[in-house]
Amino acid sequence: MTRAVRYRVRHATHYAYQGVVSRSQQLLHLAPRAHPRQRCLDHELAIEPAPSRRSDRIDGFGNPVSVLEFERAHRTLAIVSSIHVELRPRARPVDEASSPPWEDVAARYAYRAARALDDADFDAIGFRFESPFVGVDPRFADYARECFGARTPLLAAAQALMEKIHREFTYEPGATQIATPLAEVLATRRGVCQDYAHFMLACLRALGLPARYVSGYLRTRPPPGRPRLVGADASHAWVAVYCPANGWVDFDPTNRVRPELEHVTLAWGRDFGDVSPQRGVILGSGTHALTVDVSVTPEPDAH
């Protein structure tokens, strides 16, 4: 039986401002989220300069967040998040073929007035609708249609969609920006992990299915005979689909894998805008230079 694995993640962000920043507020999603297969063993934030105030809370999606306020003038800002996390395999494998037909799941979450929902359905239905970065458009449903044949099991159809996106899209850093419309992503079929995740979400939601955006980290492996470079890893994004029989099931269309023991979850929401690792507002400065380094290191006994 596969044992639990542990990782140490270091996420360093450095801003160098053109001028003086007199005040600043930052919202961080940098603490790992706990779920049945993930346990946070330790999390520390190193912040320079020290914030005037810091508050830690849980956001509307259940993610841990930190709010930092800076009231002293500064020209740089460095935030280093250090995580020690443990991942465990699913208690039992997910059987795609035994999941309910996708049409039944879509009908379950279609709008019906004055109906009662249990907690799981109430949580899931909030991820069925469009969001700021993920519009619902018939073109996305048309793209996915060949994967969602009549009475196809939901998870088998989602697997086929993930494979189709991976096969037909090209991973190309710089081809898009976070605000690039998904219609343009569909036309060019190029982008990065955020685009792959947003597009798969758009396809699923256009078919009436609840799906959420997951932000986190991915263990990367160097080529044979080459050492893993510190800082060579990066933030990552993937998708989770809600299946009433199995709960939330993850799919990574960028890599055509089902996340298990090499994906560390930070947060989830409707799209990137809900779970950006760091965003904020500043007073002063003008432009700035940003550098981000991420390292995901397995402990020696990890598989």
C-alpha cells in the first residue's frame, strides 16, 4: 500500500518598487488548505519589512488567508512562505465507470425553485455557474460534446475532456495574460496552467456541471541524470469536478494526470481571482519588478 508522502515547499515573492510605497495592503493565499488527504504540519511566513498589522482568517470558500497592512514607507517587499505538508492516497480508488451518467448530475444541479439541498449539494451548486474569469458559453459546451455522449459516466467523460484539452492545446508561457478571454484561448489553443484549468471549467459549467478551480504546487521531476533546480518549480492550477458518488475528484489538464500524491493544494474557488497567491493595493511607487521562486522538495522517504 502506498504510504503518505511529505513535502517542503518554499514560495518566495519579491517586489522592487520604482519609487516609495507609503501604504500597502496585501491579501495572501499561501497557507495550505487541509482536506481529507492533506495535512499541514507547519506553515511560516517571513515578511520584510514587517507589516504594521496582520490578521489571519478563513475566506468564504474555507481557505486560510492572511491580510497584511503596511503603514511605513518602503521600496521593497519580500514574502517567503515555508510549508511542511503531508499527503495521503485516497482510501479507495475512484472508479470512473461506476460514476453516474453526466446528464443525471447536470439535472441534479439545474435550477429548481424552493428545493432543499443537503450541505454537500449546497456547496457544489455554487461552482456550477459562471464566474469573473470563467464565462458560460455554448462554444465551450460544443468543444466538450464529443466527450459527453449519452449516458456516459461523469468521471469517464471528465477524463476524456482532460485528455482532449491536453492533446489539442499547446503549453506556451507568455501566450496569454490572466485576463485573456477564454474565447481567445479556444481560438489559439495556447496558454499556461491557468488557461487549461479555466477552459476545462468553462466546458464543464457550460454543460451544467459543478467544477472548481484549485490552486497549489506540483512536484516536478528533472530529466534523468540532472539535479532538480531549486526555484525551478512554480505555482500550479487544476480542476476538481463534483460527483455525488465520489465527492470532489481532481483533474490536471495541463499534465493529463489525476492529482494524487504530487499536487499540494493551497486553495480552491470559482477561478484564479478567488485564490490568487498574493494580491494587493499600494499607494505610491508607480511600476515595480516582481520575482517569484518556488521549490517543492520531497522528504527523503517520500515516494
